[in-house]
Amino acid sequence: MHTSDSIVIIPTYNERENIENIIRAVMALEHGFHILVIEDGSPDGTAQIVRRLQGEFDGRLHMVERSGKLGLGTAYIAGFRWALERDYEYIFEMDADFSHNPQDLPRLLHACATEGYDVSVGSRYVSGVNVVNWPMGRVLMSYFASKYVRLITRLPVHDTTAGFVCYRRKVLQTIDLGAVRFKGYAFQIEMKFTAHCCGFHIKEVPVIFINRELGTSKMNSSIFGEAVFGVLRLRWDGWFRQWPKADTK
């Protein structure tokens, strides 16, 4: 049985072009990360590829299969619950399409495991705009959406919608996962905002975000709409909600 203190959660829907390569890239890292794929009933055969690779990476590669597309947020919540039922101390979010570079996983881990932060965020915007091969309109939409979120919520994070994140176990144990309301990219904002309001320490680690080369993007304007308008409700919660107290020892 291969044990590890770290698991990378990768949600998938129609990622047959990427899934084997991303799994092999993570598994090749020195730290010995485990992977949990949350597979939402891809009709393209993504799950079959993962099942084949499970024989090769016995005990390190896991999969939860769901009946269909239920939203990014619900996929990560399912993954968090699965990881918390086991002994993982560091729980990561990462996309399947190589927009998040697996080589940056050890840097996110270092921020939490060595530097003592509770959450580390792979940030596109903490040191300028580090995005490759995105259309300018999408770059501007993402960048100014994050600026808007910071302005409304006072969240001290530049890349509020980032989906490349490491959480220490205690953060996810403290947050009421059943109360997380958003399913799209506003989920990423809500998780960071909640962790901050609970008193956890967040560090942004600069990364370069590279637009996917294979497969189809799941991003659309309605996802960004949820992120932009949902923050008003988060700010209201920030004023009136009693937040759990963080254990930051």
C-alpha cells in the first residue's frame, strides 16, 4: 500500500486527450502525490483510461464516478469529503488540461508544509498577469473580475478565482462544506473568502497559467456571471455570519 500525505483532486468531463498525460506528470513528481479523479460521466471514455491506469498506479490513483455534470464546486466538495475520510494532510485542486503545471505542485506544498500557511494559491496575478495563449478579452474579464472581488470582499488575494490550490486538512475540517452554495467558479471565491473569514493564513504562489491545447474549455460567461454577482452575497455574509474559529497552530 502506497501512502502519502498529499492528494491532488482533478475533476474531469471529456478529458480523454489530457487525463493520461496529467496523471503521469503528477505521478512522476518526487514527493509521491496521490490523485483522486472526480469523473462526471464523460461520454468520451475518460473513466476507462483512468481505470486502466489504476492498475499501473495501484494505491495512488483513485476515482469517484458520478452520474453526470453536477458542477465544479460539487465535484471538489465530493473530493474534499473523500480525502477527509482518509489520512491526507494536504489536499489540492488542479485542472486536468495542463493549464496548471504539475511542476508547481511542490511549490504549493512547500508554502503549507514548510512555510506554515494554511492555504496556498497558484496565482496568475500576484506578480503581474501570467497567462499564456488566452484571448485578450478573456484575460481582461478574469483579471478585472478578480479586482472586483477584492474590492467588494476585501479578500487579500489577487487571483480570487484561481482553481490551483492547496488546503491543509484542518481548513476543510473547519469550513462547513455542506453550506458552500456556489457550483461554478464562484465556488473558488467562496472557499478562499470563507477560509480568510475563519482566520486561516493564505499565501499566493506565482504561477504561469497556460490555456489548454487539447479538449474543450468549460468556461463561459454564465460562470463568470455567477462569480461576479455572487460576491455581493459573500460580502453580506462577511458582515453578519458567525465564522468558525481557525486552529492556526
